[in-house]
Amino acid sequence: MTRPLRIGTRGSPLALWQARYVQQRLGGPDAAELVLIETEGDRVRDRALSAIGGLGLFTKEIQQALLEERVDVAVHSLKDLPTIPVPGLQLVAVPERGPTGDALISRRFGRFEELPAQARLATSSLRRRAQLLHRRPDLRIDNLRGNIDTRLRKLDEQDFDAILLAEAGLRRLGLEEHLTEILDPAWMLPAVGQGALGLECRVGDETTRSAVAALNDTATWHAVLAERTFLAALGGGCLVPIAALGRVEGPTLHLHGAVLSVDGRQRLAGEVSGPVETAPALGQQLAELLLQQGALALLQRPAPEPTAAQV
């Protein structure tokens, strides 16, 4: 009897939804079983991600389990997966992407534009923070960590005017009734890989690679490849305000990206288009365009000190 594939995943409700989605696509519990792994990002909950530092806060331990053959495939939120590859591992598949938007959740206001001066918002993301402040420098932005249920609870307990969460996570957990507004990507670009899953396997494990590769969505793969190449060329990660969104329309890939100062005062943005098969070149091209505009100076500025509202 063939042993079920072992899927490495974090234990948060959203991570489990994602892992079970992959499990079903691989044939269900008889074909694949879940192995829960705690990551550094899960353990350290009293500090902002930018204060913890380092790459792979939500992926390193799962990747180590993969290298040690304790699991056969890792399921990551692609936005959490560093662009620097780990020797011995390979990104094999990216299933069809979910929604890419950033959602405003408020009990008091129906739209972002209705927020009053000095409104108090919370987000765990430097990218969101910088784009919010670029749009509205008057806003007061606090840091908020925790899973989606925790953040929704803190919206009320800490008396925020609004919080920001990824649309995909809310919809995957059936919490879309909390959505107030999906922010316009013209000014609130998503994180690289937002809404997508990354499935990673060991190099040389052809049996697992073959099974997992069948879950790949070609259009999503090209879009996120362009985004991740853009991010890698800028030398960034989740600790700097970089945003990008790739869109495939027929044979053409459109890539829109932005780099901001951590205080939101400066924003450099651009867009490139080309054949989908040139995704890496498009990511490199957009990065070079923004570097020519002065992006490097923005990327080298230190992140702000975390504020008090942390989970």
C-alpha cells in the first residue's frame, strides 16, 4: 500500500483551509495527510513582523521539515515565501489564485473615503501602512498581529475605526460578511503573491513533484513569477513596502509595481507588459525602471518602530 503524501502546514485556521484545499486536490485524506508545524511567526506574537526581522518567519520550519523528509510537500501562502530559494527545495506549483485585494473592515464607516481626519486603523503590513499614509497622511496606523478571528475581535476591543485584511483570507474562511470595501488597487497594490498558494517539494522527489505539478495554474504561475522576480530584483521582502500585481490577459502579462518609503511620503510606481512567457524579464524590467527612479534610497530606510496595539 502506498503511503499518503505528508503535507506540511501551519496550524492557523487559514493555513489549514489552504492545506485541506490542496489535500482534496491531491485525492483527499487517503492520498494525503496533514502535518502541523509551528513557525517562528506563530510563536512570536507580541511584536510586529518588522521588529522580529529575518526572512521566512512563516516558512522556515516547514521547509526544514521538508528537507528532513518529515513531510513531502509544503503548502505556503505565497506572499510569505521568500524569493531566495532554499538548496534542495523547489517551488513546483501555484494553484489558481484567489482574490488579490486588500479589504477594509469597519463597524462605523462604509468606505475608506468616509474615514474622518485622524482615524485610527490597524494592520500588520508595512506595505499597507505605507500605502494608507501615502493616500491619507493624517491617519493613525497601529500594528495588529494574530489570526483573522483575533484581528476581527481586536477591531472592537481596541476601538479601531477600521482594520485591513486580505480579501482572500476572509472569503476562504467564510467571513466575507465582515467586508466593508475592497480598496482600489490603483493606490493599494497587493503584496507579491497575495491570494496565491505556493507548493514546495524536495529536489529529486519525482513522485511527489509529479503529483503536485498537476495542481499548477499556468496563468497564475506566470503572474506570480513576474511579481517575485520584481521583488527579488529589488532585494525586498515583507519587511519593506513593496507591492505588485501581475495580470494575464490572453497572451499578454501586465505587471504593475510600486515601492514606497516606510512613512508613505514617497511612492514610485510603474507598469510593464509583454508576452506571458517573458514573465521573469518583465519583473526585472519593472525593477530596473523603479531603481532608475530612485527606489534604492527608499528601500534602505529603516522600518518604523512598532506601535502598542499588538496581539
